[in-house]
Amino acid sequence: MASAFRVLHALHDYLPRHQAGSEIYVAGLCAAQARAGQHPVVLAAEFDADRPHGQISWRSHAGIPVAEVANAWQFATFAETYGSPA
């Protein structure tokens, strides 16, 4: 019998606040992996100007652990998003 393994799904946003293609697909994939005895975990960013940039918090969505990284980047221009001095 194969042993269970852990799977990390990294994506830009996640449920329930963001409900689009990749988020819904990953949620379904995680549910199937959990039913198969695997251990899926989601890593996603969430814009939150009230938290320090890069702060990690843990939560659960539909029984799947989610590591959420606070995205508090603020830029004066669109060009800065490609080459931040920070």
C-alpha cells in the first residue's frame, strides 16, 4: 500500500474571498486528494494593508489547511510593481 504524501498547492488567491477558475479547481483537487488519503495544503497571498507584509497566518477552508501570506505591498506607480526598490 502506498504511503500518504503531502502536496502543496501555491496560487495567487484562494477561497472563499476569491472565487474563480484556479481557486475552484484547486479546491476540488484538494478535496479529491484528501479523500484519497493524501495531505493537501494551500499557500496563497491575500491583500491586507492592516497586516505586516509577508506575515503568514493559518486557516482552514473546507477542512484543507491554508497558509495565507499577507500582501501589503503599496506602490506609487504601476512600473514599481515590476521593480520594487524594497
